[in-house]
Amino acid sequence: MASVPKRAKVPRRRGGRDTGHPDPGSGLRGHPRFTPASHPQAAAGGSARGQRSADPLSGFLAWCGRAGVQLSPKVRLSRVGAVAGYGMLAAAELQAGEVLCSVPRAALLSQHTSAIRGLLRDAQESLQSQSGWVPLLLALLHEYTASSSPWQPYFSLWQDFRSLDHPMFWPEEERTRLLQGTGIPEAVDKDLANIHLEYSSIILPFMKAHPKIFDPKLHTLELYKELVAFVMAYSFQEPLEEEDEDEKGPNPPMMVPVADILNHVANHNANLEYSPQCLRMVTTQPISKGQEIFNTYGQMANWQLLHMYGFAEPYPGNSHDTADIQMVTVRKAALQRASSEAQQQLVAEQWDFLCQLEMVGEEGAFVLGWDEVLTEEELSTTLKVLCMSEEEFKEYKEQDGWEDNSEEEENSTLSNEALSRLKTPCKKLLYDSVLLTLESYGSDLKAEQDLLNNKEAYEKLSRREQQALHVRYGQKRILHQLLELVH
């Protein structure tokens, strides 16, 4: 499924876009979760199966008391005053380091706390998947539809999950039209293929083996897809200890009541801390009375936020926004400037060599941030190799791609200032690659800038059109900034 990068680190991606099916094996990588930070999309209202509750929030708060969840008297949960759905607001002045809520591990909803945890444990070998989410999703399928589930007051905060406006629920035509060039349609296609495969090859056989608990007519593919979106948008993934990062796969996702009510902005004022006994949401800076309290879902670009959570941050709010240049686009630009068959053959050999060095791949992308290239080693090496003469390349190959050159090493950090100092052939290749990338979008930067500046026209757009506009505009601004740097 999608991916949440570890919050403390800037995502540096060699293979391009972090996509797949909601598959936090490639997916949920750090924690966060929750939905729309700038538009209401997490609907509240009746219970999981449509049994209406007049006041789901009061029922949920009563459940919190029974479950040992501690909520600071200085905060309140509310739909009023929050940027999206429910949110957490400061009922009094808060200082940095204050605990907003404490959730005991017994109150978490996971494969280890569900009523069917024994079945899931016994079948763990057969429930392995690329995503790593199957045990949690089976737990959710059961608890969401079981009237006796102790988590019903938690589920009652959502009338249903169709209110999650992930692009996977958009018609394909709309997804293509609004998000062409952003990378989201390709990510969604992978998600949907993996969801279908996971449901048919793992979920259905498990349900058929336990007919007293599961019914494929009730626990449908459609419900499964909605629960995947729920996990994408609301779940947390506990970070591994640093010494375990290289040896163990990521921890499975889990649902964290109360903590998942906080909305996201890049400039957040709270974050989640983990201890053996409980999880605590803690302020990271002073917060004024009446102000909304925001968590972070990680250092995430707008395309990732829309893909996984169903919203994007309006420009210029997302300091972690990125744009991609597909690696094959740089190859295409290099081939276009090759004026002879011999030069085209040289480019092909150089590309093959870069593949051997694992600097490029057919589905990879170079990732550009506002201030630097996040895949700096890959891009600097690729530009250098593709701009070599036949003699230079022959010598470089003989050294297996290594050079003892401290100046080169120093220049491999591709900050904006370093980009402007690239050698002329590298600048030209990068410039041509950006132009080709901009051609992949269905509209130009000026048209979108005019739309954003025209409040009346902007407000006539549908919510989906607005979210897609924020994604496209941020990416194009980064690409145009790069054009200016290397012109």
C-alpha cells in the first residue's frame, strides 16, 4: 500500500516513488495516519454498520474512560474549529512537552488485541503478504462488523469509510484527467492490483476456513478496500529501534484511538511518543488556547498525502513537497541530443552501466525538494556519466565507477546552489529533462497560478479538483525553480 516515511528523516528514495498497494512493507514506514488536513473528509456519524448514534463523540469519550485512555483537561476533541473531520483543540494555553493524551497499549486496535488474535497468530505463515497489513485488516473486518466488538464506540466516529476521498475511489477517467503527470494514477493502479490479489489469494481462503466468523457476502472486496484506505489514512506504525532497522521488517500497523484524531500539517505542534506501557501525544511547541493541535504523518510530499490520506496542503504550506523526474526521462533527453548512431549507442552503454551501479532503474525517479535534490548521489552520478565522452566513459568504467576525487565528492551534494554550479553539459541535460517532465502534465503552470489567484474560480472547483491542483502546482513550482537554476 502506500508509504509513510519515518518522520525524523527526509525520504531518500533510490527506486523512485514509494508506491505499491497500501503495502507498508513498502508502505506505512513511520507512523502517522489520519486524514484531510485541509478539507473535511473524515465523516462522523452512525456506527460501523449504519446504526446511528446521536452523539458518537460522547460515546467514544466514555469508551476512552473505560479503556484507560487519559485525555488532558487542557484539550478537547471537536468537529467545530478543526480543519477536517474531528480534530484536537487547545482548551487552555499549552507549553512544549505537555502530554495531551496517553493511550495504554491494551486500548490499541491491532492484530494482537482483536478477539481473533489467536486465529491470526496460528495462521501467521499463511497471512504473510507484500504489504504486511493482512492480519490487521482481518482484525478490522471482524471488529467492524461484530456488534459485540469493544471497539464499536471507536468505529462510530465514522459513518462509513466511503467519506475517505482517496484517489483509489475516484473514477479512473477523473483520476487520469486531474492527476496526470503527478505519479498518483500509477501508484493507485499498483494499489488496486495488489488489493485484489491480496483479497483473492489470502483473505478469501482464510475466511472460508473460518465460516463461523467470516462471511464473504458481508466481508466483501469493497469493504476490504475501504478498510485498506482506513489503514492508509489513520494507522500508526511504531518505529523500529535503530539497531533493528537493518535486520527486521517494519512493525505492523495499528490503530491508535484519540491519537488518530489529530490532523496533519508539515509545520506541526505535537507528535506521538512510544513507551512499553502506552503511547503519548506530546506538544513540541507552545500552543495558544483555541488553536488546533496538529500531528505530523511524516515528511511527506503532497502527492503522497493525496495518495494515502486524501488531501494535499495548499501552496506554500508543505515545506516537504517534492517533484519527480523519471529516470528514463533523463535517458530520453540524452538520446535526443545524440546526433549520431554512435552517440546513441554510447548513451545506451552508459545507461546500462548506471543500472549495474544501481543508480538508475526503469521505474525509478530522481526526487527534487525545494532546497536540494533528495536523490543527490543518483542524479549527480547519472548526469556525470551521461555527459561523458567515449574516452572519459571508458576510463570511468575501468575504475568501476569510482573516482578518488574529493572535489567531486563534495559537489555530489546537490543543493540549489550546487545545481547552479553544474558543468554546462550537465545543466543542459537536466534542463531538457525538466522540460520533458513538464510536458507530461495536462496543463501549464501559469493556468494553474491564475486559477489559484482567482478566488471565485477556485471556489467553483470540486474538492477533488482543488486537491489535485495543489499537488500539480507544487510539483511544477519545484520543476520551474530547477529550470531557473540550470538555465
